[in-house]
Amino acid sequence: MRFDWYQSTIEDTPHAVIEQVRKLGHEVRTADNSAKRWRYQQGWEILHNTRGTVALVMAGGNGEKPHAIATGEAAEAFSEVIREHWLDRHLVTRCDAAQDFNEAGAYARIRRVARKIARQHRLAFPQIADPLNPKAGRTQYIGSPTSDYRCRIYEKGWEQVGKLQALFRKQGALVMPDQVPTILNESTGEYVRPEDWTREELQIRPKQEAARRLLATLSPEQCWGVTPWALDLARDTMALDLERIIMRTRK
């Protein structure tokens, strides 16, 4: 299990944050337009030669302290850098803890368990799917989009195939899903069948400072203990034996 999104406000100067986060890439580039979308005045992208943007550092306008974000494959390494240098001086405004499954029928199996838990805890349970195109990939949500906690179960393999198709289209080539028998899972280094790769992901967005500081100390596994229904889901789908972690998310 690992972080797939890590977003923090850091108690230091923007220059100090950039100096540490730049280790994740090969170049630092000004990105003020990207920062303005997050209501900051200044922004800097950390670019990797092959992965593109791996982190974004922002400052000015939306609070006094710099804010930094990394998503996808870069999020885990980013969280390690932030915790190494600012363990007790950063507040996590959002993190996603993700677990991958390379297993035939994993999406259906996990969804059955999730449906039972959603019903028990009276949670929203919307699904996004294209009935005419099963290879477009299905996504099942648990919880409200405005909640501090929301889970997403989705067919990661088909999502990656879609990104690969988009990349080839930019180059003027057409690739059909049937032409991609396996796809690389960069986090494990193994090639998996698209239909077998499912991801279960918990999104946490606490509102209170105390909860954000606590989240900065939790492992990806421990994140699943922050709310009772996520704890149940982790136990039933991943066999995680966790203790309940009390998060104060409101006054």
C-alpha cells in the first residue's frame, strides 16, 4: 500500500521546500498559472525527464505558508521527503491511500463487500460505468464527494489503457484495447492484464488543524482506521488488522 496523492501546507519558506522536493525530478520551472488555479500567486513545477510534472510547490495569496502537492507514482516518494524534513511541521490537507489488486474478478469482489458496508453505514454508493463499452473501466464510489472521507474502487488497468491510447492518438496512431494484453504497474514493476488490475483508494481531506497534523504521522495502512466504515472495508477487502484512529474533523 502507498500514497497516491499527498498534499500539504508546510511550515517553512518556499525556497526551502523547493530545495528538498527538487530531488524528485531534474528541473524546476515557474508555474504561476497552475498556482493561480489553487488560489496562490506563485508556483513551481518539479519536472522529471520521463514522468513530466512530479510535484507542484505554491506560495502567496492563500495563506502565509507554502503548499505542495504530488499525485500518482510520485506521491509516495514525495511524502517521504516531506516527512523526513518537516514531520512535525506540515499539515496534510489531502492524502489518498491506495492498494492495488492483481486478481481476476477483483473489482466485482470488492464492490460486493463495499455495497454491504455502504448499506450498513448509510453511505452514498454511486457507480460510473459505460454499459456499451466495458473496457472503458468502471468506478465505484463510497461516500459523498463533500465528505472528509471517500473511497474509490476502480479498474486501474483499463484507466491506464485509456491513457496509453490517448498518448498514441497524439502521435497519430490508433491503438485498440485488445492490442494491449498487459500493462505496466510502475509501483510494483510487474506487467498485469488490464482486466485484472483493480485499485481501492481512500481519500482523506480533514478540515481541522489537529486532524491534519495527525494525518501527517499516519502510514497509508493506518489511514484506513480514521473512520469506522473505512476500517470495516479494509478488514473485509484487504485483511488489514487496524486500530480505530480518532480524527477530529470539525469543531
